[in-house]
Amino acid sequence: MGAYVLTILVFLPVLGAAVILLVPKGRGTWYRWIGAAFTGLQLLFAVWLYAAFDTSTSAFQFTQLAVWIEQFDINYHMGVDGLSMPMVFLTALLSFVSVIASWNITKAPRGYFSLFLLLDAGMMGVFVSLDFFLFYVFWEVMLLPMYFLIGIWGGPQRQYAAIKFFLYTLFGSVLMLLAMLALYFYSEPHTFSLITLITEAPKISVILWGFDMKWLIWFALFIGFAIKVPIFPFHTWLPLAHVEAPTAVSVILAGVLLKMGTYGMLRISYPLLPDQATAFAFSLAVLGVINIIWGAANAIAQEDLKRMVAYSSISHMGFVLLGMAAVVSPSLGGAQAGMNGAVLQMFNHGCITATLFLLVGVIYDQAHHRYLYYPKDYEDEALRGQVGFGGLATHMPIFAGFIALSFFAGLGLPALSGFISEAMCLIGGFTAFRTLTIIGTLGILLNATYFLRAFQTMFLGEPNEKWAGLKDMSAREIGMLAPLAVIIILLGVYPRPALQVISVTMDYLIQLVTAVGPMAGM
Amino acid sequence: MTNLQSTAYFLPELLITGFAVLIVLIDVFIGRAGRNRVIWTLSLTAVVVVGVALYVQPVPGEALFYGSLAADPFSRFFKWIFLLATAIIYFISPYTRQLKDTAQNEYYLFLLLVMLGMFLMASALDLIIIYLSIEIVSIGSFVLAGFLKSDRLSNESSLKYVIYGAFSSGIMLYGLTLLFGLAGSTSIFDVQEALANLPQGSELMALVALVMILVGFGYKISMVPFHFWTPDVYQGAPTTITAYLSVAPKAAGFALLLRVLGITFGADPSIPWEEWVPLTGLPFGVLIAVFAALTMTIGNVLAIQQDSVKRMLAYSSVAHAGYMLMAVTLMNAQALQAIMFYLAVYLFMNLGAFVVAIVVHNQFGYDDIDDWKGLGFKIPLIAVPMGIFLFGLTGLPPTAGFIGKVYLFAVLIAAKQFWWLAVVGVLNSVVSLYYYMRILKVMFMDGEPVDKTVSDHPAMTATVLALMVPVLLLGVYWSPLLELIRSSLRIFSPGL
């Protein structure tokens, strides 16, 4: 099985989508069961992959290599290392959870679940591709189902949100396309292999418009990835898309898609262009800190719970950037803390933000609104400026418990997973950029502000009569959230299972980036 | 090669002519009832027979008819494209409601004659043939565009087409006479020699001739600023003809443009195409690059504002000419390969999109984008392929359109020239996404399906699905097409 496991992981959902399309119209519940079966099976394969993963090497494992287009040297090349392994697991886990969260989709379920499975396949493909062309194809393939999932099944502004998301991301990816072609044609031999390019790309010496070609490639890639993360000022698509998307799609957007940006930097920009990566590190740290503060400050200002969670993602991704920037830290320990923290934060934030969005979905499904405070221009004048909920803890204790857990994980409470990874990013950042990191630490305070305030207005205080009829979480909802909660607590007290997968690869990456360039050694 | 010897290699063209004569005769002898059916069958037979003749025909070592036509693999590739496009248009014509109450004998006849003209365009080695073949295609197209005699838009489209056509071919003819004046011969190889030996400082002469010829060629491929006829003609002509014009004559225009400009304005015909360079002192690349940038930008920007799907696709076809022109700037073997690949892929995508437009038109008689509302869930077998065609036109994987665009961009990047043009090109792709997605948005996201029963002829659905297959397949595995194109990259040259 080992030889084909990655192909299975990627194409299992495609098969699932095909099965769904073969089932005739109008079989109400069949589609979701098929969706659950295929994503569940994919999750099992991912668990097996994790169990069989060799944590002692930074080399790619379970690799698969087949010639795809001979004339252009494009290969079907896949593999996982300590960087992609957590992402593969996260993708499989969140896809399965999201299908469960989509249980009540009634509008065109056949289309919904088949598109969802295609999205799953695209994401999985991005994380296991070792050929740039293959990577790019998966990167783009993912956009199509996403566009429809937001545009058809989303909230009131879904169409605008969907096209904005699509245009933004396509803008980023066409620049990436040019960078990809430049890397191909300017390296000798011409190759798309992300492994060969590690040694070949740094040798490129072309000047264009007075700039070093490598810097232009770096920036083209950076903009492509930055839009996905999203890094300030490319973040404006995010609140809209996250808020308008249906719950399960928000989970995927925040849980997996954002990670593709940072994953792309770590997989492509860092190893291929180490000189640029180190020279850019300070700017990256600045951008990271801006993200932390800007995202948190915006979250504080939100009246809509889902928007608040969306902005919190921007803030949390800032920690990843800060951790990544720490690769230039003068102390090896600092670089290790930063880089390991960054990847761990990618995984942890995936779980935490997924939990948050799922919980927002739970309350929204019942109450059909999610205002902390009704906005000033709310249609019902009597409600303007009023508290949206209140005292929910009394009759929704399980829900309150889950929310408390995820909020505390989000604000970085020790013993929950978010604390470990954020702390590691900050430690790493501190060894490299002291003042910046101290400013970034303020973000934790701001995060605490809005999470605690949200908890207070929703769950504490006088019970709001209007919402007395809300039922607590159903068994299905508990079932889909429990695994995420377990992971959040487990990695909070014992992060080793995750870190041992990540660390060897990060050591290799740090050495690759900070080692003196190959030209200088000659 | 003498005339008599040449006819052996001229069989496809002779067969087309023969069938055209046959159609005219049958028209006279057969009664009105069932005539359309007979002529339709005969026309499809003609395409098949010509295809067989083209397939078995050997490649001659020399040019035909004393050096005026080439029957090289390059022209053969384009002839396959013309045949395929004609076959598809023939096939769907009886199922097109617009054409229901017309006498279709002339329709099929003129399509066949246009195809003959395009065959000649792809082979032309002589200034006279260039002009004649373009005129055969144009005159046939004028008639076809105005085929709906009682439709005001169709009449307008035909008239506009004639005026623009006459104007631009007049200018082109002037350019051709300039070349003849320089060379004293109508062979493009002689013209090349004359241009290459122009005394120092008279490059302006070559430049003026080039620009004038570009007017004529640009008109055929809808290059800005010679595109003004496109939206009106595309909107007014019967939709089958619009589909045809957007694919086949455009491909023919590119065949002519690549061969004639490549040879005439190349520095030396003995240099292999891999290292093509323009005549010294001629700003060939820059000139084409500016046209390419203008063409794709203006095409895309104007497409955004259209509410008629046919007009939108018309502007989009202008934009696609711009993408292909990007590669013309370098004119090397890689560029030819990229353009040929793109044309082949574009054939499927664009015809597919137009066939869907015909299906919708058949059902509702609409051409306004808002009337496509809700069709996505009503006719998924048509709407989902439409999505794939539009993704292909945008250039998104996993469709063949993506691969085509990658090759076009790769030409510029591999040559390490015209980087700005590549940037303009990719940004245009983003712009085009907006209006292509608008069609999908209307179909899938805007409200409930219109309250009408939708059922289309299975032949149309089959055509749509059949066109979708290559768009997807070539997006995942395109080596065979690439091989075919590489083996077709043998362009006739007397020295070789």
C-alpha cells in the first residue's frame, strides 16, 4: 500500500465525486453518506500514513514518480515529509468533519458533495506534489469547486464573495505561473521538479528591468502565496469569503486553504530561493506582526461572531509568519523554535479555527443570526445595538463548554494547543527580532479581549428570553467536534506526536536556508 | 512542379470543388421536399471524403503549380482544423432553430467554398494566391453572415462585414503590390530575397508593407484595431456561422500570417525556424507585441460590458487572437508550436461554448445573458460542459485551455524577451475570468430556473459532450497532440 498511498489519498475523493454523480437525482441522503464514506476512508489512510511515517529522516517518503508529459519534463511526482505530513492529516481530518457538518444541506446536495470532494482532492494534491507543474494544477483545480461552493450555497452576499475570492486568488496564481515558467526555463536542465530546483534555482543569474531575476521570482511567488495566507494588505477577500461561505466551507477555507499560502512559502520559496528568503525575513516578520495586530484589532471591532472568527484567523496566521521569519535567528535553537512553531501553528490553527467555525455554525443553524451585538443599521429598529444572545450557558452547557475550550485555545491559554505553537513562534521571533516580537506579543492580549468579550456577551449574564428555546448540541455535532477538541487538548499538554514529525524536516530546511549559498562555496 | 503533376497533390481541394458543383446541380434537380436533408448528407460526405483524401495524400518534395502552393505538413495540420470545424458545424446545422425555415442549399455550399478558400490560405506561397484565397473566404463569409434574409441584424452584419472586408483587403492589396514592386515576382521567397537585399536605410519600405499586410491579416484574425466588425457580425450572423467564423477563418488567418510573415520578413529562409529572426532593422517583434497587448486588453475589457452572450464571446475571441499574437512576436518553432496547439484547443472550447449558446437559443430564442438564469440546474448536461468550456477559455487547469496558455507564455519566457507582454497576458487572464464567470454565475447562482420545459435534441447534447471530452482530456494528457504538431512543423522552403 505504501507505494500508492498518496495517489489513493488524492484520488479517493475524485472517485467519490464520480460515484455521487452516478447516483441518480433525488436520492436525498445518499450523497452525504457517500461523501462521508469516502472522506472517512481518506482519513483512515491519512492515519495509516501518520503511523507509518518515519520521523527520523527529512527525506521524502512514500514517493511516487511517473513520467507525465515527456516533451516538457513534467512528472507525476508525489511525496511527503515532515512539512506536508501534518497538512495531509489536517486536510483529511477537516474534510471528514466538514462533510459531517454539511449533513443538513438540502439545496442540490448532489452538486454540493461532489464539488466538496473535488475540493478535497485539490487540497490534498497541493500538499503532496513535488513537481511544480503538478502543484500548480492542483492549486488551481481547487479554486473551481470553491467558487461554486461559496457562490451557490453561501450567505446573502455569496456571489460577490465568490467572485472576489476567485479573482484575488487567480491574480496571485497567474503571477505564480510566470514564476514557475521562469524557474523552468532559467534552470539547467529545464525542470519542474521541486527537488532538483533546490540546487538549480539558486544558480539562476538573469537581470530583468535592472532587477535580479531571483528577486522577481521571489516576489511573484510571494504575492501568490500572500494572497492565500492572507498577508496584509492582501487580506480583504478573507472576511467576506469566510462569512458568506456555508459553515463547512468556512472550515475548509480557514482550516486548510490559508495554510496553503505558508506551506507554499516553506515548500517552494524557502528552499528554492534561500538568499531571498533570508534577506526578506525581516520584512516577513514585520508583515507577520502587522497581521497579528491588524487581525486582532479588526476582530475586536466586529459585531458578527463569524466575522470576528474570520479576523482572528488573520491574526493567528501572523504568528506563523513571525515563526517563519525566525529562520534567520542567530541561534539555532531560536530558528528551530520559530520554524517548528510555525508549522505546528499551521496545524493547530487549522483545528482551532475549524472548531470555532463549526460552533458558529451550530448556533447559526438554530438562531439564524450570529450577532454579538445587533449592528446599528439592523433592519429591526428595536434590536439595534442590543446584545445578540446572552446567558446561553444556562441551557446550552455542552455548547458553552466547547466554545469555552475553543475560545481559550484561540487566545492561547496554556495547556491548549494554540499556546504551545504561538509561544514557539514568539520565542523564535524574539531571538531574531526582539522589538518586533514584543509588539507582536500585544496581539495575545488583543486576542484575549475579543474572545473573552464574545464569551461574556453570549453565555454569561441574564438569560435572553428570546433564545430560551435553543437546544443544546446534537450527538452529530458533538461527534464532529469531539475529535478536534481532543487534538486541541492533547497537543496542548503533549505536543511531541506532532513535533517529532515536523522537527527533522525543519532542521533540514533551516540548514538549507541559512547555509552559505552554493556559489559562495566554490 | 508542373500543373499536371501538381493535381495529384491537389486532390482534397479538387474534391471540395467537385462536391460544390455537385451540390449546385442537385439543387437544380431535386424537388423542394427533403432537399435540405440530401444536401446535408452530401456535405457531410464531402467532409469525410476530403478527410480521407487529405489523410492518404503524400507530401510532395516541391511546391505545387510552379511554386504557388505548398502541400506541406504545416498546411495539412491546419486543413485538419478546418475540416473538423466544418464537420461540426455541418453536423449541428439541422438542429439549429434559426436555420429551420431557410433553404439550406446555399448555406452548405458556401461553407464548402469557404473551406476551399481556407485550404488555399494555409498553402499559399504566392502573393496572388494569398489575395485570392482571402477573398474566397471573405466573400463566402459575407453571404453566410447575411444568411437570415429577413433578420435585420443579420443583414446589418453582412453589410458591415463587406465594408470592413473591402477596406482592409484593399489596404492589404496595396501592401502586396509594394512587395511585388520591390521583388518583381509574386513568390514570397523572391520577395524575401528582395527585402533582405534592400539597400541600407530603406527598411521603412519593408515596414510599410508589413503594416499594410497586417491590416488584411489582422482583419481575418480580429486583431485590434481591425476588429470592429467582429461584435456586430458575430451577433447578427446565424449562431452556427458565428461559431465557424470564430474558429476556422481565424485559424486560417494565423496559418497565413505565420507562413507568409515568417518567410517574407524573416532574415534568412535557410535559418531553421528554431532560430527565426526578422529582417535586420525591422521592428517586427515590438510591432506585433504592441498589437498583441492591445488586442487582448481591448477584447477583454470590452467583453466585460456585454449583455449579449454572442457579443461577449465575440470580444473574447478578439482577446484570444491577442493571446496567440503574443507568440507571433518571436515566430520561432516554439511559437508556431504554441499557436498551433492553442488553435487546436481553442477549436474545441470555443465551438463548445457556441454550441451551448445555440442550444439555449433554440429553446428560448434569447441572446441576453439574463435569460440564461437558472439553466444550470435545468439542463446540467449542457450547463456543466459550458462551465468546462469557459474554464478552458479562461485558462484554468485541468482543461486544455490552461495547457495552451502555458505554452504561449512559455514562448516569451523561454526567449527571455517581452516579459512585459507576458505580464499583460496573465493579467488579462484574470480580467477574462470575470466575464466568463458571469455566464456561470447567471446559470448556477441567479435565482430559480425559468419556467419552461427544456429538452433539446440529443444530437446537440451529444455534440456538447463530445466537444467537452478533448477539452478535459488534452488538459490532463496532451502528449499525442504535441507529437502531431511537432511532426507538422515542417514548413515548405525551396532550399530544403
